[in-house]
Amino acid sequence: MKLYADTSARRGRQVVGDLLVLLWVLVWVQLAGVVHDATNALAVPGEQLQEAGAGLAQRLRDAGSGVEGIPLVGDEVRAPFDGAGDAADRIAAAGTAQADAVHTLAFWLALAVGAIPVLVALAVYLPLRWRFVREATAGQRFVDSGHDLDLFALRAMAHQPLHRLARISPDPAGAWRARDPGVVRALAVLELRDAGLAPPREGPDGSAPGAVGRMEP
């Protein structure tokens, strides 16, 4: 798999782009963590309310148990303590619900703050990088397989702007059919550079080894 271009300028842009995207992700993940922690801090009052309510309920029930043994009136004296303990339980439950709501809010708020910018950046950048990797990897296999430049020269005549083709030859198609090694290589280099690939080394005749020998007349 070919991740980066052979040409230094394009490879440099790709490396810088990858680093910027990585930095963008790290910054927003860090900001999401800050938002999560700041929002979670709002749950402290609810947690304190829950702890206070639970503790109060337990103490009231302990007090009710202590007076239960009073002859004749023990049950009647304990009843108000039990009622107060139930009320304290409801206070504790309200504190727990408040804290849980804040924790849930903190999670979703942090997810929104971090995920949306990251997903937008990746949705824009990753398809471009993947397209390059896919095309460059496939193109490199053709270059490595016998250093055949004919395919790239042919693609150049189909894809490259006419003014770029004209700078190579007034009749690039005719030169390609005539097996002109210089024109074939020049056309292939145009397409290879657009794909981020370096052309193979030239043979003794100025062409890539095996490039035009396989062309059909």
C-alpha cells in the first residue's frame, strides 16, 4: 500500500495534511474532555444531596428503632421517625436523579463537541487520501511490473489538458503510435506526477526498460 507520493512537494503536503488532521482530532478530543469535566462538576450538588438524604434517613430510622422499646407508646413514637426517614429517602432519590441527569448531559455534550468537528474533518479528508492511496498503489504495481509506461502515456492523452499535451508534441497521438520513446516517456511522466508516482529510470535509449517494445503497431 502506497500512503505517500514519490514527489517531495506533494508528499510534504500530504504529511502536513495528515499532521493537521491529527492535531485537529486531538484538540477537539481534548476540548470534549474539558466540556465533560466542567459539566460533570454540576453534578456535585446532587451527589451531596443524595449523600445527605441517605445519611439523614438512616439516622432517623436508627432514632425510631431506639424509641420503639418505650412501653405502650413505642410504636406511635416511632411512626414519625419512619415517615421522616421516607421523606429523607425521597430527597436522596432526587439528588441521585439530578446527578444522573448531569452525567448523561455531560456525556452527550462532550460527544457532540468532540465528534461533530472530528467527523466533518474526517469525512472531507479521508476520502481524498483513500482515493490517492488506492490509485497510487494500483499505479505503482504497473510501474513495478516491467516499468511499462505505455498505459500511463495513453491515460495522459485521455486525461491531461490539451495545452500540456501540446508542449510535449504537436501530434502526441501520432508520436505514441510511432513508438517515439521520448514522447511516450514525457506523456507518462505527466500522468505519473498527477498520480504522485515517480517514473522508472530511463533505459539506454532514453525510454523506460520494456516500455515501447510491447506496443502494438
